Amino acid sequence: MTRCPRTDHRRGPIVTEEQQRGTSAAAVFDALGAAYEEAFAGSEAHRRSLEWLLGRLAPGSAVLDVGSGTGRPTAQTLARAGHQVRGVDVSPVMTELAARQVPAASFRCADIRDIPLPEGFFDAVCVYFSLLQMTRAEQTAVLRRLAGALRPGGLLALATVPLDVEGAEGVFMGQPVRLTSFGADALTSVVEDAGFEVADREETLFTPAHPDAVPEPHLFLHGRRR
């Protein structure tokens, strides 16, 4: 399956440590495919997060979905409400599924760390569980870039697994993964330092509907660009 590599056109593809991490994330989610969507379909906290967005977005808003996966439920819910959704994901399998399942949105197979983002363009950005295979420095940098891509007052909906870990090796739904995250309070501070005002947060425990899944803590943050 073709990846989404970064390329220097003068010298060909560049393979770096950061790219290897991106490729690893793509491999995990290529392997999971539609099973990921099915495993997380029962997340009521995710539904509440989307309702928070829908209740605050003006008609026809431009929304960036970072780590858009299969397109469901995030892009599908927002597109059905009439919003203009652009999804970005490192997994070609996920991107292809999303394009088929949510034709009203647009999807791009790319690494959010690399693609240009227009300054002050989007009305909202969704970041649901898409930072976990980046380093802490990369997560912080991405959040700052996303703040810059929002108009002043633009909305943020973010979810993660709030664990104080760096480069922890584990197994997720049968796939080997390397996980980096922040604790809930630390991530809230990182988000605020990136240029957001956090309006509320929800912490919950969720067990994906998959035989190899275990209960995992989830943190949902909602806020606005200052």
C-alpha cells in the first residue's frame, strides 16, 4: 500500500526518524481499517463532542479534521450538517474508506506536520486521537500550527488518551504501537499555551468493541482560539 511520504524533489524521498514514526502510524491504521470505526462507534463522549461543535458553528463552516480516519462519525456528522469538511490522515486505507463513505467531504492522505495550512482560514479543527504517535514536541508544534490555521475565536475539539508516557510500547487492537501523551492537566496547559482558551473538558473510560481491546481513559477538550 502506498504511503504518504515527504519528498525533496531535488534528491528524492527523505527517510527520517519523524517519517518513520508517520509510516508506523499509517501501517497501524492501514491494518485496522474499518475495524477501528466499528470499535469506537459506541463512544458517547465523541458524540457529545460533535454536538458541542454543531451547537456553535455557523452554517457552512470550514472544518479541518486531523486524523480523519474512515470519515465516520466526525466528517460525516459535520458534512451532513452542511459544513465544509477537509480531512487529513496518514493512512491510505483510511483515506480511501473516508472518501467512499463521506463523499460530501474532501480527504487527503498526508502528514499534518508537513502540509501547508492557510492562516486564519478554518472555523473549527477536530483532533480526535491523532496526536498519540507523535513526540511531545511534535504534538505541541502541531497544536500551535492548528491555532494559527483557525480564525480568531475558531473552535477546537480534541480527544486523546491522557497518560503521562513517552515512547511507551504496547498493543492496540492487536497492533504494536508506540504511544506518547500527556496527563490531563499537562495537556490542558499545552493546549492553552498553543493559543487556545479551554472551555470545558470531559474525562471518561471507554472500552472499544474489539476482542483485543482493553478499557482506556479518554480526555475530550473543547475551546477556542484566542
